[in-house]
Amino acid sequence: MYNQTEIIKDTSELGADGELVINMGPQHPATHGVLHLVVTLNGETIKKIEPHLGYIHRSIEKMCESLTYRQFIYVTSRMDYLSSHINNLGCALLVEKGMQIEVPDRAKYVRVILSELTRIASHELWLGAMAMDLGAFTPFFYAFREREMITDIMEDTCGARLTMNYIVPGGLMYDIHPDFQKKVKAFITQFKSKVTEYEDLVTNNVIFQSRTKGVGILSAEDAISYGKEMNQSIRIIEQLIDNIPEGDFVGKTKNVLKLPKGEFYTRVETARGEFGVYVVSEGGTTPHRIKFRSPGFSNLSVLNHISVGSKIGDLMASMGTLDLVIPDIDR
Amino acid sequence: MFSLEGITTNVQDWLLMKFNPTMALAIECVIVILLSISLFAILGLVLVLMERKVAAHIQIRLGPNRVGPGGMFQTVADTLKLIMKEGLTPDKADKFLFNLAPFVVMMVGMLLLAPIAFAKNFQIWDINIGVLYISSVSSLSVIGILMAGWASNNKYSLLGAMRSGAQIVSYELSAGFAVLTIVVLTGSLQISEIINAQQNGWWIFKGHIPAVIAFVLYIIAVTAETNRAPFDLAEAESELTAGFHTEYSGMRFALFFLAEYINIFIVCAIGATLFFGGWMPLHIGNWEAFNHIMDYIPSSVWFMGKTFFLIFLIMWFRWTFPRLRVDQLLNLEWKYLLPIRNMFLKEYITDVLTGVTSLLKGMRKTGYYFTHSKEIITEQYPDNRATLLMSDRFKGEVVMPHDANNEHTCTGCTACELACPNGTIKVVTKFETSPEGKKKKAIDALVYRLELCTMCNLCIVACPSDAIKMAPNFEHSVFDRTKLTKVLNQPGSKIREGIE
């Protein structure tokens, strides 16, 4: 009726020591997109992880070479779409640095507040997705309830919920919404009252702790620092929100932006690490060569290092804490 | 007073009157089989809906509410869909075992129905070794799962099946010990004897600390045995996609799904029987009047009430806790549920206490949301169109405002076209001759391709005469893609006087 040995043969790709090679992704519930990991297993224990990239490569860097210094900013929203404000900010800072554009104080304040809000929104999503990777579905919905308040604030002011393109070289595209301060304060109150909820459900939960403690060198620290980072962001916003100065929201810029000849680099701290923009200019209206240093790519490279020797379940925990955004890795 | 009591004896008497004993027995068997199959179907539909509703309310959602009143027929619709779907068998699978596995899992569920007393004197088979029968038959379900995992010829399935094997075999021990506590207290293995022994108080109240500990052990162990979260390692959606039933589709998947819920019902029914007195009403000491009132509630209602309470408890666990890792799962069983490790008592007690406290805190939170339906934040989109608040700045599409005289302010300067990063806007210009005979550049058509637009707002900023703006429209879906290419200036429109 059937031949058992034949089945084993077909299942194979068995390694030399009876290792099992499985493809996690591109379509896998825990990779949050289209990350492709080739995982070598011995039973449940991980021997090796090899990330395969290129599934959603859009050649963004090449694309930017044909866009002007005003236009290329919107593309960066499509890289790390969870911290698009901060990516836009990095690019705008580069142009301002290269051309010595003066940015009004009002724009600076709003930029910081929006960046911190973006950071909180990103971490809310991380919290929900991390809990989901570990098998708890419910915290996702609670985290999204607060994240929704932030996206509503963004929608009011920037007109979009995810890919804002609100920060332009010299300042902001248009002024903030009249309700902006009121809504941000309402969010801060709501967020503070709900933080204990996350602690009860996720960070203080004995199963969550035992799933994350000692898993990879980085993950335990991350689990703590994320929570602190959200509180710090709230503190920064609290300090700024009442003191937004009156005045212009955009500085004086020329109609056509031309970066002087040379090399330029700026960096900003996004929700998941350092984001750098490197531009080589030949003096024209478009960059000659552009390179993004995206945090997700560097974070991914540590995955093999921290996961070897742990279990499949740990891989999900490690991947969750690295907070990978695939379009950021695969530009 | 409605009661199932006596129905069984009446039916048997009638059958014996009409037929000879062998024939009567055969007919009884057929009736029992039909009844249990229909019970399966009904339970599956009810429990799946219940789970979805419980999950939704815990997660501040509404849950299914479209098919039938309050979404009552959602699971019926889902089942119909699954029946009509093609049941795929992977090419290199072991076809015989692959097709057999769901039925093995189902059969175990059916066999376990036999000794359960659904109401007073309403029991298929009151076997005298009832408890032993239950614990031996329930361990057979692992065979079906291993069969499915092995025969699928899929690595995820195999991993899931292996996990499930280790898990079910280990947790059988704790479940067995918990059940034995009640056997010792009662002095009998027979289900009806165990229920009768709880006439003047259920074991959970009467059995003091041993019975309470046994109940906690039992509820943890059966959650693990039925592969439910936080012990759903065999399926582990985020790790193994769907575990042992990754390759199953259509009705065979539905059988696995149904079997999971039947198993939950059965373990909860057994739990209710052992610890909460099965169909036995709540009796308190010598409160004669109270006991008499309690007796008026039908025994089947008592049984179902207790069972569904336990089912709710297990669902509550699932929607609160993260999943354990495979080694932690076995640690929990061998080091905490069966403390045979050489461990200091103090360390053991602190571990258990801190763990349980943190879990209870989480359950209190989810319990709060389950009971407070005003926290639900679901927006029912197509229904709330009238009250939907869209931000006036929302970037939905580019439009060109026209005034009452069908006039716009676009001069055709092509600034928007130059500002656009990806060629969404195309300005077609023409030359108009003014009455004085002067030639003037004007707009013929402003072609806007919505399918390309990234809503970056650069065109709006670039426009020197504020001729275009973003509109908060978002319902753009069309069946014909060409409809997304729009001409923004209205036919017959012209530029307003005085705009240069």
C-alpha cells in the first residue's frame, strides 16, 4: 500500500547529522511580512538560521537617484512604514544640513512631538505583535486601541495614517491642526492609565517572562527598554506640547533645491534603531548616489547569533523583540 | 417540570414490548449513535460560536454579527463552506493514514461520550469502571494526531505531532492523579456512584483542600490534553503555521476542528461530574426549603450549566495567556504539577504563588473587558457611513474645485506635473484666443491617475493658484481600472477671471 522508507527519502534534505531544514516564510504567520528564513533544526533545537532577502525588493535607493530633493522624502515612508515620520525627518535634516536652511522653532517642536508619537505607535504595534508571536492574541487589540488614537492625531494633522510625508526640507508641509494639542493631551492621559494593563497582561505575566528571559543576549534587555522608551517618549511630549512656539511652520527655501557638491550623512534614531541617510551629490537637483542605513537590516543580522542552540519557540521570541519590519530590511 | 428522567426507561419498555430483545438492543444502538452524532454537530456549532463571541468580547470586539440574529448562524455558514470545499490530499502523503486520522480523533470523542451522565438516569453506558474507561480511551486521541502529523509528509506537521505526543502522554499523569483523588474520596470508579456520593455537597466544597488542588490540577492538565492555549504547541500558529493539521482542508479539517471542541466539552463534562456533582443540584446541609427549590431545576440544566462554566474557564485561559515553550511545558508538568524534583518546599511555593498571582492579574483584566461591553470599540463600517467622522485634511484623492459658474483657477502652468514624483498628473494645455486676438495658454485637460497616486501632497503645495486640493474620499474601488484615470477639470469649465 505504501512504502515508509520512500516517504522518509522524500521528506529529506536531511543534513549530515539528521538535521531538518525548514523554510520559514516568505508566507509564515510569525514573520510579519515576507521574510524568508531557512532554519536548520535538530529536533526542536536550532542549528543555523539563514535569512533570504529580496522578496519585496523595490530598489528604492536607485529610484531616489531620479527624484529631486523634495520628492525623494516620500519614498522613505515606504521603507520602515511604522516610523515613517522619523525616516522623513532624517532625509529632511540631510537636505537642511547640506543647504544650511534655517528651520523655525515651531517646526522643530512639532517635528519632535510627531516623531515621539510615531515611536510610541510603533512600540504599541511591537507589543501587540510580540504577544501574538508568543501565542497571546488579546494584548494586540488593547495595544491597537491606543495606537488608533495616535493615528487619528496623525490623520488630523498630516492627512494620512501611515505614510505621512508631512516633514519637508525647511519645516513642515502645513501647520498643525487646531485640535492637535488637545488630542495629544487626551492621548497621554489615556496611555498612562493603560500602561498597567500591558504590565498585567504581558510584561509581568509569568509565561511571557519565562519565554523572554535568557532568550538571546539582546532580547531580555529589549523587553525592558521598550517599556521605558514609551514612558520616556511620553515625558518628552509632555514637556513640549504646551510650549509649541507661535510663528512660521516652514523656513525660507528656494524653489529648486540643489545640494552642493560633496558627501552628506545624517542619522536619526527611529523606533527600532539608527536610521542613516548618505547622499553623494554632484551639485544637481537629484542625488548622484544615495544609501540608506536601515536599522532592521542590522538587527536581522544578529538573529543567527542569538538563536543558535535555542528552541523554535525562542526564535519567535527573538524575532519579536528585534521588531523586524521587512520593507525596511529589503529596500 | 421538564426532565429527561424516565425517557430512557420508557423507550426501552416500548421497544421490548414491540420487538424481541436482540432486535430491541440493535434499535437502541442505532438510536444512541444517531443521538450522539447529532449532539456532536450541535455542540460543534454552539461551542465554535461561543468561543468566537467570548474571544471577541475579551478583545473589545463585537464578534460575528452578520449571519442571522446576533451572528447565530455564522458557524452554520462556515460549516457549509467547509463541506463544499475540496479536501486536498498532498501528493506524497501517506493517503490511507492521512484520510483515516481525522476519523480516529473523532471516534475517540464519540467513545468518551458513553459514560457521561447528561441528566438523572440519562446515560448511555454506566460502566462500573467508568473513570478507568475515560482515562484509557482519552489517551487514544494522541494516535490520531501522530497519524495526521506523520502522514501529511510536511515538516511542520511532523514537529507539531511530536510535540503533541510528548505533551499528551505527560499530562495524562496529572489528570490521572486528579481523577484518582475523587475516586479515593468516593470509593468507586462508577460515574453514577460518584454523582450520588455528592448528594449532600459537591466534592469541590466537601472534599476540602485535596479536592481543590485536584480540581486545579485537573483543569490545567485537560487544557494541555485538549491542545488548547496556553498549551497549543501542537498547532502553535505563530511557530508551526497550523501544526499537525497544516495539510488538511475542507471537511477533514472541519473534523479536526470539531474534535477539538468535542474534546473540550467532554473533559469539562467529566470535570463537572467529578468535582461539581454532574447533574446533582446544589444542596446545602439541612436547608430543606432551599434544597427543595434547587431540586425543581431540571437535572440536565444543572449538568449543562456546570459544563459550560468550565468551558468558559478554558476559553478565558486561551484568550489571556501566551503560549509556553516546549521545554517549559514539560517542566511545568514534571516539576510543578508532579513535584518529584528535589526542590526546596519554600522555593516551590514561592514559584507557584508568584506565577499564579501574575496569571490571575491577567485574567482579571480580560475578565473586566469581557463583562464590560461598553468598552467595545468596533466600528461597523458600511453601517456607520452617515456618522463616520473623516478628518478634513485626509488625503484621499486630488480634486479640482469648481465654483457655481463652472470656473476653476488652474492656469495650466504644469507646476503640479513637475512636482509629482511618479507621473500621476499630466497637464494637457491648449492656446485660447482672447476677443482681443491675443493668444493665451490655458488648460485643456488635467489628467489624474488615481491608481498611481501616493498621496504625497507635493502637487498641492506646488500649485501657485490653489487650483487643486486633497479631498477626504476613500471609497475608490471600481471593477474597471480605467475608471481610476480621471480628468479633473469639468467639461465646459473655464478659468476664473483675474487668475494669471
